Amino acid sequence: MSNDELSRRDLEVLWHPCTQMKDHEFLPLIPIKKGYGVYLEDFDGKSYIDAISSWWVNIFGHCNEYINNRIKEQLDTLEHVILAGFTHKSVIDLSHRLVTLAPKPLSRCFYADNGSSAIEVALKMSFHAHKNANKNKTIFVSLTNSYHGETLGTLSVGDVELYKDTYKPLLLHTMQTPAPKDATKEAAIKAANKFEELAQSRGYEISAIIFEPIVQGAGGMAIYHEEFLKRIDLIAKKHDIHLIADEVMTGFGRTGEMFACNHADISPTFMVLSKGLTGGYLPLSVVLTTDEIYSQFYCDYNEQKAFLHSHSYTGNALACAAANATLDLFESNNVIEKNRETSAYIWQKLERFRDLPNVANIRQKGMIAALDLVGYDPKKRMGLKIYEYALKQGVLLRPLGATIYFMPPYIITQDECDTMLDVAYDAIKSII
């Protein structure tokens, strides 16, 4: 089959996420036949460098031989089993490994099947733990410019204006505190002081503060100083406010540490992981929390303190096999150190973008690099023009509005980085 034929058949029946479907009247839909390494290949034989790791999940490349084999091994023994009253070796091994990697005293794992669901778990768990301790804490605080998912609970704690305006009648009552306005220590201190003011006046009713540590992803890859995390950690502890670290995007080496919280040497009450957890293979997410929180729910059946949440595919064996294989690759390939070398190379190659008059705020944190297009009316959708140009040149970029970002798989070579960045440079230059 050809791209055109598959695209036509797709548009007859599919409704794609995060997409205005009318755009596909002029924007080609690209059916992918196979993936290998950093590349995706369509049905007409054209290849594309996956510069965004297919929505930030595919950290070790497509069709990684080692992960493939581990999933195949699992498939021959157990594909799935109910995790209520039953368990299996893959989920046990994975949980022990995650607890070993995570900041102390995180010691318990509760599984879901995607990032939004895991954020919902953490929100409910925070409220319910306070409730079990006879505390009525019903307010969640999040940062301005934040994004935590698109279920109703996660939209409630996010700060995306479009979603807030559209679904406002359905959302929970939450509060926002300012995110640091830039990556300086001064901005971090100023923002933390604002949270402290809020905690002093409303801490008695605040259940938790939720944040994307170090980098706000969908908010435009906004990077802030680790001092902010250090300070809100102290403030939250003082006022009995839980910390929920949304590491769905930042976890597993993306920011230059295994977890972004490591930059500040803090341990949140809840750490939420997904995306890179399975190397981009299968849906899986997990909430890590402490024995202190776990003990709030440990009781006789008739006390009715048990946590009320479940998913049919909780701890799926195939997904856990993929996750264990992903952790194997971290252990055997010195991934974090190699990422630092790659990120240094990308930063060096970004230097020439400073000469472009329509580019500002070039920034990087680990294997996340970004820049902003400036001087354009947002209605002209210049990011979409960059996307179209790059696709024609064999690179998948998917800008966030006027923010062009690069989050490639960790296995990308320097030559592939050159192609990715050269195409982006030429694309931006073409719209001056």
C-alpha cells in the first residue's frame, strides 16, 4: 500500500489526538511502516529522524533489538494477569529496581497505564492520606504554565488556558503559584517566596503542590533553577503539604540525571513516572511513594481506609518486561554519561542559531534543547511551517506553538544530530 491510500483509509475512520483534523485537508498524514534506531520509514520508503522521540517516549530508538527480545521472552510465558490478589516476577523485579533508583525514602510502587492516570493516582492518594489522618485538605496547588495531562483531574492542576477555558465547568478547584520566570537562581527564589506566602495563608487546606521538576514540557520547554525545588521542599514539609513530582517527561535521564529531582537532591512524597519507563514500547506508569503514606492506608477491612483506585492493565507483564529491559540498558551502557556528551555536542551546534534574527531564548537541559521563534503573529502558525519543511527534509519536528525543540532518542549519533539541526536551521531561515 502507498502513503496516499493508507492516509485516505485512515481519515475515513480515525480521529487523531492533539490534532485539528481539518488541517489534514492540506497537511499530509504520514503512515509509518517500520522503525529502526532514530528513524521512522513510511510506506513510500522515505525515512524521518524522530527528533522528538515520538512524544518523548522512545529513548533507546525504534525496534531496539534487546527490548524486542525481552518482550518476546515474556510473551511466551505470561502476557497479563490481574494484579489484585496475584502478582508476577516482572512487576516484582521492576518495583525493586525502581525503589533502588529513586530518591529515598520512596519505597512503594503503585501502577497505572499512562501518565495522566498516574497523576490522578497521586492526587487521590495525597487527598486520601490526609483524610485518613483526619485532615481536611482539599486544595491542590500547581505552577503557572504547567501541564500534567488531559483527564479532568490533570487538567484541573494544569495551567493550559485553552483547556481551562473549554472545560472549566467540569474541573476541580485548584490554585496556581508562579513558576520561576527564567532559569536564574533569583527567579527561583522569588517564585518560591510566592509559594511560601500561599502556604502560610492556606497551608491548612492544601493537600499537595504538583510540579514538573526543572523543565515544564508542554509549557514550552521552560527551564528553571533547582533552587526552586529545594525551597518548596522545605516550605511544603513545614506546612504538611505533599510534593508531587511529575517526572513523566523528565524521568529516565532526559535532563542529565536519572530523575530531574536529583538536580536539587530532594525526595518528593510522590514521584510519577511513565513515557521513557518502557523505552517507548508499551503503556505503563507508576507512582512511587513512601512507607509513611502506605501506612495511612494499611488497616483492617472494616476500617474503610483502603486506597480506591484500579486499572485492568495495572502492572501488565509485557509492559513490565519492556521496562526491565530499559533499565538493563541504563545499567549496561553508561547512558547518563553518554547523554551528557551528546547534549554538549547539540549545544555546540546550536550556537549558530544565535545569528538568526527570528530566534530567541536558546536553551538546554540534558537531552532537551529548545528555542523560540519571535516576531510573528501567532495566527500565522510559524511552528507548523517548520514542521512541514522538516518533514520534506526527512526530520520529524513537532513544535510547541512558537517553540522549536529537540528531544531525540539517546542513541542518536553526531551525524544524525547534524542532520536534525541543519534541517531545523534551514527551516527557520526559510521563514525570515
